[in-house]
Amino acid sequence: MTGHRGRNSHRLVCAGALAALLFSSVGCGRLEEFSDPPASAPVEGDETPSLAVNESAVALLPDSVAARHTLRVAIPTNEPPTQFYSEGTRYMTGTNPDIARLIGKALNLDVDIKVVNFDSIIPGIAAGRYDTTVSSMTPTTKRMAAMDFVDYMQVGNAIVVAKGGEPVTKDTLCGKKVGVLTGSYQLTVNIPAYEQECATDGKPPIQIGQFQDTRQAISALTSGRQDAVLADSPILAYATANNPALELSDTFDDTPVAVGVTKEPALVDAVSAALDSVIASDAYREVLGKYGSESAMITHARVNAAQ
């Protein structure tokens, strides 16, 4: 349910242990957009499951993509278990990169993962730099002005607090300092609705803290600068399982997320057909199970089903 940020800023990341990716407060470099280097092969255990080519889906590909034989996929980073670097490598793994690679297998295409800031994905797709994005993005009417969407799993919201701190739920956000990701669905859709409820009930407004990634938001939470963090449930469930200083306080609102596709009808049709075969496969269940996301499985790849 992650949202988009609107400027081409750079994200600070460290390629290291997963805990460091989530919880370290210091970045180690300025990350430009890049593709997975050829030498960055998957380490043992990170290989994407095999999947048969869907010849019917391949036949739907636009000539431009078929001739290139490569699907350019924009994916952000630093959000285990949805996307992150394998320890000590530049190999992008997680549910989203693995789903992207399964789409590529179904379409008999190489997958060129472009690691970018989340807020630069929609402008990048509009400019023709990427063909698709697999980034846990919630399809909304506003986003559909820039691209089309094909569902691939479902994701909910979650709230985490510091261990032993005051519980915070969807219904007790008023007046709290709440960390969210810049441009996220939580910030652009959920928070305005919650703030309206606060105003209607005569309660103080939510004090919003915006962060480029969940690692930064969690650092602010554990240092006492935020009362809670509101983000996608798989990310916060993973963070809680790997950080004893956190406590999962509430989960709610499971809704589908979708692959964003450039507005090219032939490519939308091809990706939709490919995802139908992905979702019906054992490989799909294996990928989601690998990251503890079995509850995210869906049964049909709907096209442009706005949330």
C-alpha cells in the first residue's frame, strides 16, 4: 500500500545485514538509480523459483518490449521483506523483486530491476524510463491517470509502537506523533480520512512525521521522536519480528496492491495474462511463503481495480 513521493531525491542505504537495513540510523552512500550488476548473482537460497513460459502472454507483448527482450522494473529498496539487498551483495530480493522475476519468466523476458526512490517511480514511468513497477503500490484513481494496474497480492496497514509504550490503534491516532512514508497510501489516503474523524470528534490532529523509508521512521520511534509508525503490514510485521524494541499495536484494512504498468494497452494485457499464470502457480506460493507472506495471496489478477 506504499505510495509515491514526487521528487527525484536519493535514498541512503547500506548493503548489509537485514537488521541494519531496517534499524540503522546512518546510511552509507548515495544511491543513484542502477540496474542489478551482471556479477550480482543470487546467493544460495535467493534463487527465484522456475516457472513455465506463458506463450499466450508472450504473444500479447508490444513490439518494443519484445524486441528489447527486457522488462524494466522500478523497485524501491530498504523495506524487508518486500524488497531488500541480500546480505553483502547488490542482489535485490524480497517478495516484490521475486514477483517481478516470475512475471519475466512467464513472458520469457529478462528482468532489469531499476532501484529508485519511491517518489520517482511514477514520473519515471511517465517519462518512459521503466515499463512497470512492483512496489506494493495501491491502485488509486489518481495514480491511474499516470499508469495502469494489475493486482498481484494483498497488503494491510499496521501500527507499531515502542515495546512497553502506550498502545496506538487506528482509532486512537488523534493527537499522536505518527511516522509515515512520504507519498505513501497511508499518508495520502488514510491519514486525511483519520484527521477528518479527529476534527469531527473534536480531538487534536495527528502530528505527522514523514520519512523516506521505514528504517528512518522506526529509528525516530525508538528514539522517542514518534509515538507510532503506520505502514504496510508485511514490513512492520517483519520489523517487529526482528527488533525486540518494537511492538505490533494494530493491523487492519487488507486490500490488493498492484503492478503498475506504463499506459501501453498491449503491455497491460501481456502483464495481466502473465500474472494470471503466476498467481495460479506453485512458484507464487513458494515466493510468498519464503517471506512469511502467505496471507498476501490472491486468486485473480484484476486490472485497474481502484481502491
